[in-house]
Amino acid sequence: MTEKILVLGSNGQIGTELVTALRNTYGESNVVACDIRRPDYDIKNSGPFEFVNVLEKDTLNTIFNKYKPTQVYLLAALLSATGEQNPKLAWDLNMNGLLNILDLAIVYKTAKVYWPSSIAVFGPNSPKDNTDQFCVMDPNTVYGISKLAGERWCEYYHQKFGLDVRSIRYPGLISWKAAPGGGTTDYAIHIFHDALKKGNYDCFLSAETELPMLYMDDAIRGTIQLMDAPADQISIRSSYNFAGLSFTPEVLASEIRKHIPDFKLSYTANDPRQQIADSWPRSINDEIAKNDWGWKPEFNLSKMTADMLTNLKNK
Ligand code: SER
């Protein structure tokens, strides 16, 4: 059967790269990019694009009816830092956007739905190191609350209606193609841009703030791997713990100095994102994803750093 894939939120940090990867695999005309904003040249000129607001159920219905998608990726969301500036909008978009898609997936018998969760589902009382799939979860950002509630809805729709919904708890995603989308982990992208442009970076998180991170190439590969896995290999229907790297700004700066020896890192105190970062794990235990469907990251810190710098320099 030919796949027909909708990617909602296609202009974002993940969508930009996922649409390209999916179009390479499934054919350009079979992957429909959807966003509320006009897309980049690449996305618009390599396949179909639709203006869609995931909160407008009528428009969504028209799109589902038009394409009868076999797979839907819902990426539209407000992230942790932006979410705190507009908590009600973050809740509305992250929650009702998801419910709209889950409902339409049932009506149109969509074979598979992908929805990303985040390390933001953990909170100040969750274990900090090698954080388990199942543990205390007390998120204190509206983003984390919406992701945790969303995970429960995904599992609920799977159990009640048999919907094949799959999800990954992404750590901070590091990429060079598209700009990051207002998260707490965004420093790990800005640092590369500033290192190349200015030779210094003023970091909004403190030197010892260790957070879980992942290079975008690994994130895209892992996501498609999860979506391709046979349904009987998927034991987690809320969202999988998922890990790649864990580092502090100081450690990342040392790695950058191997390429730009004079790179200087300074710190801004009292940024509100520090509090968010302090409530999240330092590292994640992703054994279940490894055992269930063979997840394995390919980028370590040195490989990721070299790749980021090379690509940003060429951009
Ligand atoms: N990168 C995200 C954020 O910082 C975490 O899911 O909000």
C-alpha cells in the first residue's frame, strides 16, 4: 500500500528535517507538509504543502478527507520556555491539537500516529541520573504538564480504540538546518552559531547544568525507526525514554575549543530557563527503546560537535 503522510508543524526544528527524510523514503508527493506559516523554499518546492492550524478541527477534517493519510506526525507545539510566557495558549495548542488528531485518526482509520513527548515530563522529584521510564513525574512547566497529559491520552486511545500511536520523549535536540523553537535546551544550538560568528557565547544556563541532548540526525533516524517497527515490538504506548548525549555548557565549550581554540564562554545569571533546566533529569535510561526496537544513537559529543561546525560553516 502506498503511504500518504501528513506532517503537522512541518516548518519547525524537527519538521523541516523530518519532511525531507520522509519524502526521500516515501516519495515527494506522498508527504504533505502542513503548518500555519508559509514554508521554506525547500519544503514548498519538494512536495505538497497545506496551511493548517491544528486547533481548527474543520480545516483538519478537510485535510484528512482530502489525503486519507496512512500516517500522521503531529509536531505543532509550544515548547518549554515559550510555553511559560503563554501558559493557556501552550495548554490549548499542545493538548487540543493532540486530541483533534487522535479523534480524526480514529474517524479516518489512520494506520499510525506519531506525537513527540519530552524530557519535560519529569520534574524536581524525578530521579536526576539515568532517569527511568517509570518513576515520580511532577513536571512544573505548562509544557511538561501538557506532554505528560498527552502521553496519558496516547496510551488511552491505544487501549480504548486500538489506535497505533507512537511517541518518543525527546531530549534537547541539536541541529543546524532550522532554528530551535523556544526551548530550555536551545543554548546548545546558539552556542555553535555564536562560536563561529563571534568567538564567544553568553550562556543562559549555568556552567554545571547537565541536560540530556540528541543530535537531530539521530532523532530523525530514531523516529522513523520507531514508526517502521512492527506493532508487536512497541511495548510503550505513552512515550519512550530516549537518550543520546548528556553534557554541561562547560563540557560542550571544551569540545568546541578543539576546533575554535579561542572560544570564550560566559554566563548570564537569573535567566528563568535555569529553573526549568534544574527541574529536569541530567541523563535518561532508554533501555526499553533499545530492547524493544533496537534504538542506538550514532553521534557522540565529538562527532556531533564536528558535524555542527562543518555544516554551519558551509551554510
Ligand atoms: N528542547 C525542549 C525544550 O527545551 C525539551 O523538550 O523545551
